[in-house]
Amino acid sequence: MSENKDPHVAQGVKFVYDFTEGNKDLKDLLGGKGANLAEMTNLGLPVPPGFTITTEACKVYLDSGEEPAALRDEVGAHLAALEKKMGKKLGQADDPLLVSVRSGAKFSMPGMMDTVLNIGLSDKSVQGLAKQAGDDRFAWDSYRRLIQMFGKTVLGVDGELFEDALEKAKQAKKVAVDTDLDAAELKKLVTRFKKIVKSEAGRDFPQDPREQMDLAIHAVFDSWNTERAKLYRRQERIPGDLGTAVNVCSMVFGNLGPDSGTGVAFTRDPASGQQGVYGDYLQNAQGEDVVAGIRNTVPLADLEQLDKKSYDQLMQIMETLETHYKDLCDIEFTIERGQLWMLQTRVGKRTAGAAFRIATQLVDQGLIDEAEALQRVNGAQLAQLMFPRFDEDAKVEQLGRGIAASPGAAVGKAVFDSYTAIKWSRSGEKVILIRRETNPDDLDGMIAAEGILTSRGGKTSHAAVVARGMGKTCVCGAEDLEVDTKRRRLTVNGHVVEEGDVVSIDGSTGKVYLGEVPVVPSPVVEYFEGRMHAGADDADELVKAVHRIMAYADRVRRLRVRANADNAEDALRARRFGAQGIGLCRTEHMFLGERREMVEHLILADTDEERENALKELLPLQKRDFVELFEAMDGLPVTVRLLDPPLHEFLPDITELSVRVALAESRKDANENDLRLLQAVHRLHEQNPMLGLRGVRLGLVIPGLFTMQVRAIAEAAAERKNAKGDPRAEIMIPLVGTVQELEIVREEAEQVIADVERATGVNLKLSLGTMIELPRAALTAGQIAEAAEFFSFGTNDLTQTVWGFSRDDVEASFFTAYLEKGIFGVSPFETIDKDGVGKLVRDAVAAGRATRPDLKLGVCGEHGGDPESVHFFHEVGLDYVSCSPFRIPVARLEAGRAASTSAGSDHR
Ligand code: PEP
Ligand code: MG
């Protein structure tokens, strides 16, 4: 034997595993399909013998352009073993062993990669197959399928050429379906197909079975990197470097006559979770016929009549699989002349509602424990269950279906441009903005619309990204819809929808309906709101399941969950949803409406007296806000952030005001106040207001502003205490970059608090802390902690400043391009960028606690309600996350999931 120079061999790397050698936990190496075929084989289920080539082999091939040197021999050895087991050789002339070559990555990528069936057939062995099967037609049909699939996927021939030839053969014979072509016609078709291969691929269809197999294996490797596979991975956030495994499996045939067939089955209903017989069966067919929908399938239950023995065996296998995997499984099977074969199984996909129900059902069956049940659901599913939905019992007329890009149920009049969307919504109409695709110019129209519908683009299209960011319902890429923006109408299947016609879109399913479909509130929200009780006899099964899983999450989570809320109404809702306090009260929201004029007075004040008067006017109003808030959150912490945004935000728009003043001047009746206002607007105008005079900077240059707010908080707290309440206010200073800023504000605040305590005789116990939302604050967190009793990470501004991304502009302008190029899989404003922004958070946590071991730590940026980010904040050891009231249940659930996966590890 020649010396083998392959380093993999030297290292003992094994590239091929027999189905008897693997198991379900080897998905990284064997892919999902290979690992599960091995698992079923080892369970003693009827799996056609075969072997799996590892993802490692694929990676070597993709990196170097060549298969690992050892692979050929390893495949040879496994093939020889397979041939021995089957008692025939690959492509043997008188009785050929045939194999399928299928892709199978770690994560399922349906329809993305390649499969070649019937490898081993040639001009000679097709005769042998015909003799063995006693069926000429079957053999020639199998051969034509091989040449067709091989030609298309391995040799890159345009698939339509084969389809056209097949169509012509059917027309010539005046038959409607391929099964009506007889052996002689299929034989002719084989000759035709071979000619197509020769002329298109410039080579003959290979007659050597091993060459067929090797080429098919390479084609599967290559299919990992097709454009559609890459796009799918980006959308589903599957890493691009995993590679695919290749499964070589001996063929079994569902197309050998009426006692044969193929089907798919679920061990329980993937829509509701109910146990029962769910699936489809197609007699006398091969697997791809089911997917291609060339003939109508029958419900799986009908198999009982067609083939009782196989049906009973299948039911028993399904039970074995469910008990073994302890989860819903989906299955592909084939029956070859009355013999049942299992071709695939995996833990099946399910709807969000079914996920919760199945998890609790499995607990009740004793198959899994509560900790495992918690891992079987996730925050994205819970969020989906919280959107209002269309009434399932309503009569609907479906127009088409696109991609479910941003969940929710939206109803409105069809409009085809943003201008109309804005105009109509201003006059109180609900509208659905329909575009071929959207671009940044459509932003205002998207904001005005109830929902967005496009006929082009996928989950990362502009419409999808922006709508998700806004929490707006969106269906995109509904390709059947012909959108004609010029004529303001869309056409679908001969149906015309004009501007003003009502349409309904379901962003959770992608379905588009004509007319108004009634919307019902989500039962899960009714439950969180306390309007539906999980304990009631007639309680919805879903609500019961959600209740049980939430209770468990609450028991195990370490992170506390607070709300971002600025008024009593939101605070009360947050409390009902399970908030354990307010993590961010943005006081700027209290300065709008009729109070805006008072702020104008403050800004326009020329003298100290005028300024003090303006502040005095604001003080009682601020105080009332806080009294209400502290009452709503009695007994729980409320973090009040002092004013953050640049002052010009409280002044009129510079262009509008300039026009007004100019017009008035031309009429010579300019108003004194407007002139002063315009001057102030000019004075405060900034090129980059987000990086300008805001946050603590404002507090330092507008005397009395922050102290007025601190006084309002302190007096409100004193009032609540006197009323026997339990206010727990925390004062938070925004946009601090250096400890000196904080020290100055702190000293002034402490004086005010002491004043109020003296005047009221109440001991207030107010704590003072800061936001960490600038890189410099994070980098000097150790110093800042000297003057702060708590940190709250403002990851919105921190993301903006770490990346240099304007949070107001970039998502709508170039994020689509960034997502499409795979620069990131998700916007860093949505999910925390662990390596960059996250690193600063992690380091600031450590530095802050080194200075002050009892420093309280939280996050109040948008990331506080994002599932993946919650896990990160758990991991770095924050005390709480704070998010909008609606996202609180999601944060509770994910905090529970994070704690239960890292059980035993204490981060504090
Ligand atoms: C933040 O920056 O993350 C934050 C919570 O503050 P705001 O969004 O109000 O700037
Ligand atoms: Mg901020």
C-alpha cells in the first residue's frame, strides 16, 4: 500500500460514517438528516442501508477546491460494505444496486441544496433493473429521472430543456400525466435526454456508476454555495461556514405500482399540537412527486385502507420516534411493494401556539421536565402570539400570499404611493401601502400606513427591515400580485384591486385578503392583561400552556424585568404584564403638548427671573406626573431620567417658522414673539443634534433645569410617603461621558433632596445613578461608579456612538444593503452587537463593580426586550433589563430560558 500523505489520515480524521456508526447528537458532523438516519438505524427501524460523508469533508473541498485525498478510498470501503450487505454491486448489469445522493446540513434548508436519485443506472443496468423488477416501464422511468436530475444538478443543464422534452412526449401521446407514458416512450425520452446532456454539457452522460456517484457528491458540496443557499442562510441566520454532509443511501422505490408509494407524516399536528394522524400519502410515486404536487395526495389516514400492515407499522414507529426524541417528529417514508422504509425524520417545525402546547403536553406525558419545556419555546414565538389576529372563523377571500415579514394583522384601504398614504391617514382613513418594493422615500408613507404590502423582495428587503423596526405589519415579496403604481391598482389572478378598495394583510402568515377581515385580540394578551384566567375551566388551551411556562420562567430567572414607561397608564399595564419596576421614565415626554409653551418660555428667557418663573410653572406639573407614576408603581423601583433631548426639539420647525416670519415681515406685521423664537431656533440649531447639546450637557448649561426636575421627584416622593405609599425613586443622569459631569449634577441634586427632606421632614432615600451610553463612559466606568449608585446601559446611544451609525437614519438608508451583503445578519439596533458594543458593556460591568461592589446594573436600550440580547445581559451579570411594556413577557420568558440553560453558573 502506498504511503498516505493526507494530513487528515495522519490525524485519524474519519470522513465517512456508516448509518450504524452515527447518532442524533452528531448533527455538526453528519448534518441533521445523516444524524437522524443513524439514530433511526440504531433504533432498529427499517432504514435503507447507507453512509454519510461528513461536513468536514465538505469544508475541505470548499476551502481547497478538492476533496480530501483520503475520501475516495473511504467512500470505496463503505460502498463495498454496502454492496456486501445488499448482495449486489452499484450499477451491476444484471441486478444493480442504486443509491440516492442527498445533501443534509446541520440546519434544515428546505429545497436549497441538491439531491440525485437512482445513481447506478446506465444503458446496461437499466435492463437488469427492468428484469429484476419485472417492470420495463419502471426501469426506464427511473433512468430518465436520473439523467434529468443528474443533468440539471450535476452537469448544470437548464432543467427546462428536460421538462419541455417530457411535455412534448406527453403531447405526442396525448396524455396528461407522466405515469401514462409507457416503457417504449420513456426509452425514447432517455435517448432524447442523453442528447440534451451531450449538447448542453459537452459530454456524455457518464455510464460508470462510481463516476456518477463521485460527481453527485461534488455537486452536493458545491450546492452549499449557490446564491439561493447563501441568501437563505443570511435570512435564517445560519452560519456560512458549516458546510453540508452528503448522505448516500440505497434506493427504495415508491413507484413500483399501486402497492408502493411515498408520504410525509407528523407525530402530532404541527399547527395545534394535538396528537393524531397527520400527513399525506401518494400512491405509486417517488418522494419529489409529493413536493412537486404533480398528482393529488390522500390524507395519511387513508393508508389504513390501502395497506393496513404498513399503516400499523408506521403508527408504531411514529410512537417510538416521539417517545425517543421526546418531541414532535416529522417523517418521510416510502412503501416498496408493501415493505415500509423510513427515509428521514427530524424534530418537526411547528407554529408558535403549537410550540407552547406541545411543550406542556410533553411535560404531562412525563417525557420532558419543566426546564426542558422552557427550552422548547422562545420569545419570538411568544411575541407572535401577542399580536392581534384575524378571526379564524371569518369568511375570507384570499388574494395571494407573500413572505410573512413583520407580524400582525392589518386592514385598510389600498394606496399605491406614500403621498396618498399620508394624505388619507391624516383624514382618518386606515390605509395599506402597496408598492412593488419600498425605498427610503417611502418612509413617511410607511409610518402613516397600518401595514405594508410589496410584490418584490424578501425578509431583508427595505420594506421588511423598516417595518419590523417600526413594529408594523408587513407582507413582502407577494409575487403573484402585479402592482401598477402608475394606474394605482394591483392585479392578481385576473382580479383587480383599485386604490381605495379594502384589503387585509396577515404579517404572521404572509396571506393577503380582499376586503375587511375581522380582527380579534390575542388571547395571550387578554391573559396578560388579566381579562382571561388560565385557571378557568373554559380557559383556552394555549393560554393554559403559556401560563404554565411563564410561571416556570419566573421561578428560575435571575434577571429582573422592568418597563420603559413614562405615564401611569403604561406603568399599570407594565405591572399587569409582570414588570418589577420602571427602568426608564423619559421625562421629555412630559414636556410636550400644552406644556411645550412653558418650555419655550424657559428657552426664550432673557433674565434669571424669567427662567426661574418658567421653571416654577413646570415644577408642579412635573411633580404631579411623578406622584401618579410612583403610585402606579408603589413598592417597586422607578428610574426617572432627567431631560435628555436637545432643546430645539421643543421649538417649532426652523423652515416653517422662517417662512411664517418672512411672510409676516413682507406684510410688515411680524410678531415679536415669533422673531425671538426664530432667533432661539437659529441659536440652538445644530448640525448633529444627537451629538450636541443634550443629556447632562443641557443640565449643566441651563441653570435650574435639572434641579427643578430633582425637586419635583423629591417632593412627589415625599407626598407619596406622607400618603403611606412606598415610592422608590431613582434619579438617572443621561449622556454622561466623564465622572466630573456627574459629580457636579450630583452635588446640586443632593442639596435639593436635602432641602426637600428638611422641608417635609421625610427621609427620602433617593438613589442617584447614570446611564452608560457613550463609549467614554463605558471606558471610564470605574471612575464613574464612584459617583453613581447604579448604571443603566443606554444601548441605543451606545450602538449609535460605537458604530458611528445615526440611529435616526441608517436603518432606512443602507441597512438593507448591509444585511444583503451579510455584513451583519441583524441590525445592531435590534440585537446587541456582542463583540463591539457588548464588549464595552461587559468591561464596564466589571470596572463598575470593582469600584462599587453593590453597584446596581441594568439596561434600558431597545435591546432590553430582544430575546438574544436578554441572554447576553444575563450572561454578563446585569441585575435587570428594561423594555417597553408590550415586550415584558418576552423578556421574562427569555430571562428564564437564559437562567435555565446556564443553571449552576452564578454571575454575581
Ligand atoms: C439609550 O440610548 O439606549 C436610551 C435608552 O436612551 P434614549 O433611547 O432615550 O436615547
Ligand atoms: Mg440615550
